[in-house]
Amino acid sequence: KQEVTQIPAALSVPEGENLVLNCSFTDSAIYNLQWFRQDPGKGLTSLLLIQSSQREQTSGRLNASLDKSSGRSTLYIAASQPGDSATYLCAVRRSGATNKLIFGTGTLLAVQP
Amino acid sequence: DAGITQSPRHKVTETGTPVTLRCHQTENHRYMYWYRQDPGHGLRLIHYSYGVKDTDKGEVSDGYSVSRSKTEDFLLTLESATSSQTSVYFCAISDGQGSDSPLHFGNGTRLTVT
């Protein structure tokens, strides 16, 4: 059974710092991995999607990497800003399954001004 | 929000009463999903739809039913609400099943069963 873990559960950093969020999964047979952002009382916003054949994806200050063999993905945020404060969730889709995602429980990020 | 509207946004109901949550999309996406989000469990799939009148169960489907009579609407029904169904419910959509097809989520419905 696929399990997705995100450590740490919470992180506080000063503004301007570069940071890395971690996501690990137990079954390397994934189709893709998606990173989301969730603001309080809101839904999830898709940030980046990495297909199983890819190693990384970039969007602005965000860079996500994927290492299937070790069951790990990282989300790198450059030059963090207070507006980046949110919960970040990763989710994996199993190979061959319909688009059903297995989610981690998230990392709550606070960027201090 | 990818053109997804969930209604109601908040609801309080009593144990044993029926409840229907609605998801409406304006993207004409084929696939629609219902998830619930609970502390310590993350998001878990309840049911999903791969077309009009085509639905299937997710990992936590007991006590829930769904219907999709139109492309744009996906309804989630709790036939007899229980306190364990207190949760935040999210609808999601996707336009395909390819490895490059992301899910897009609505803003959620917070349901409290007393």
C-alpha cells in the first residue's frame, strides 16, 4: 500500500531564506507526483506536476525534483516571502490507476517578515 | 479555482439526516472527484466520476453515494449523516488521465454533523 510522508510537519523561516520541503513515498511505481499549496479555509492550488519520466519541474521561484528509485521528492522555494506561508502537500498517482491521488499530510510553512 | 464551485460552503446538520453536497464546474472536464480532508489523514478519495452516469468508489466510500447526470455537476450524498462524517469535503476535476493531467480543486465544504 502506497504511503506518503512529509517531514517536517511545520517549518518557520525568516523572509528571504531558501528552503526545501520533503516528500517520501513507499512504492516507487508512480505515474506522477504533484505538489499543491493550501491556504487556510481554501482549496488546493496545483503548483507543479512531475511525470514519472521526469527528474524536475520549475515554475518561477519553485523547483520540484523527483527521485523514484529512492522514493523522494523535494520542493525548493527560493527567496521565500511572507506570501509563501501556507500548507504544502504532495500527492502521488499510482501507475496504471485512474487519476486517484495518495496525499501526504502536508508541511505548514510560515515565512516571518 | 479552475471554474469549480462547491455548495454549500458550510453546513451543520444532525446525525441521521440526509445531506447533499454539490460540485459545479465550468471547464467541461470529463473527470470529477470527491475527497475528504481530516487532521492526521490528509485527503482521501471518496468517489470519482469518469463521465456522465459513470462513477466508481474510492478508498473511503462507505456511507456515501454520488450522482452525475450532467458533465458540469457532481453530487455527493450522505444518506444518513454520522459524526464521523464531520469533515471538509473537496471536489476536484481533471481533463484527462494522462501523466501530465493535474487535478484542480474547489474551495471545499465544511460539514459538521452534531
